[in-house]
Amino acid sequence: MEEKKEEVEIKVENKQEETASEEKEEYTLEKCIKEKEELQKQLEELKQKLEKTEEAAKRLSLLYQNIQREFEDYKVRMRKEKEEAKEEGALRLAKGFMEIIDNFEKALESAKTATDINSIMKGIQMIHYQLYRFLQEQGIEKIDTSSGFNPMEHEAVETVISSQHQPNEIVKVIQAGYKFKGKTIRPARVVVAVPPEEREEIT
């Protein structure tokens, strides 16, 4: 009887172990299925994000290409406008000088038969005035030499020791200087006075 009782107990224990094992396997399988579903969900989300990122990258690439193309067109347009502006400026200068040359040629023709030197001088002065006014219209003006030596506008080609002039006073203009819109394009070449005690040349 005792042996049979032990056999029954062993069978019961085995049965319990099998049941527990089955429940464990069932739990593990259910867990794996849930994890798989979760991973699939995450994978789907990553795919959607990747698709959105690729679409955004394509839009940015097209935008960059459009901007680059527009910039190249802009450079071509600016280069063309700059060339046209240069041509227009050259034509404007040419037309202005044509009128002056016409008057100069008329003065030369008149000088061949003129007997009055004053009339010849008057014609030359008119042409000089016309030329100077034309330069002013282009933004070119003569550098002032009445306010003393200025190394930014004047070039001292010679100095004269004198007690009758103020130090650094411009005694003589060798060659006129000019400015274009306030910027010196050619300094005036001048002779400058220095007091007797200073014999160093101004440079």
C-alpha cells in the first residue's frame, strides 16, 4: 500500500511540474508575441519617420538647387548690367567730349583767319570753361591749393625758403590736381614755402 501511495504522490508531483512547465511556456510565448508586436510597431514608426526625413531632404535639395540656379542667374544679370552701365558711361563721356571737340575745332578754324588775339583767347577760354563744367558734371573737381599744403591732396615737388610766406603755404602750382567724388585721383604738384630756419623738404 505504501508503494502505491508513493507512486501516486510521484505522479501528482510530475503532473504539477508538467502543468507549471506548460504555464511557463505559455507565458513565455505570450511575452514573445507582445515583444514582437511592440518591435513591429516601433519599426513601422521608424519607417514613417525615415520616409518623412527623406521627403524633407528631397525638398531641401530642390530648394538648394533652385537657390543656386537663381544665384547664378543673378550673377549673370549683374555682370550684364555692369557691362551695360560701363558702356552707357563711356557713351555719355564720349558725347560730352564730342561737343567740346567740335567747339575746339571751330576755334582752330577761326584762328586761321582771325586777326584779333583777344577773340582767339576768348574762344579758348570758353572751351576751357565748357570742359571744366563737363568734368564737374561727372563728379570731378579741381583740388583747392589756397588753404596750404595737404599731403593727402598735394605733392610737394619743390620747396622755397621764404620769410614772405606762411610755413607750408603753396607758392606755385606746377600741375593741377583733381578729385572724383571727394577722392583724390591725382594730387596737385606744388611748390611749398618753408621758413628760413627750416631747410628740410616736405615730402
